Amino acid sequence: MAAIKVIKVHGTSEESWQDAAESAFEEASKTVEGIREIEIVGWRAVVEDDDIVEYHATVELAFPVRQS
């Protein structure tokens, strides 16, 4: 049975929460191999002058621990 590691990453976007979550995944996948699933664990937004100007998504990524 393989062990699974879970890390938390944060993404941002000026367009949407979905883009923020995808940004977090895309950046993490540059250095983390074998991502098996993601879970969105939080949403936030920055508001200025009654408008959302930046979307934030906190994402947990799960991937197998390498066997030596």
C-alpha cells in the first residue's frame, strides 16, 4: 500500500475562483509529481470599491510518496 502526501497551496486570479484554483494546481504541478486529486478547502476575495478585484483559492493536493 502506498502512502499519500497532502500539501496545501494557494492560488490567485483576477478573473474567477476557478482560475485561482487552476492556478494553484498548475503552479504546484511544475514541481510536484503524480498529483492524484485536489480538494478546494477555502475561497477568499479582495474587494475594492464594492468590486472583487482578486480571487483566492486554497487547495489541498494529494500525491503518492516515492518509495526508495
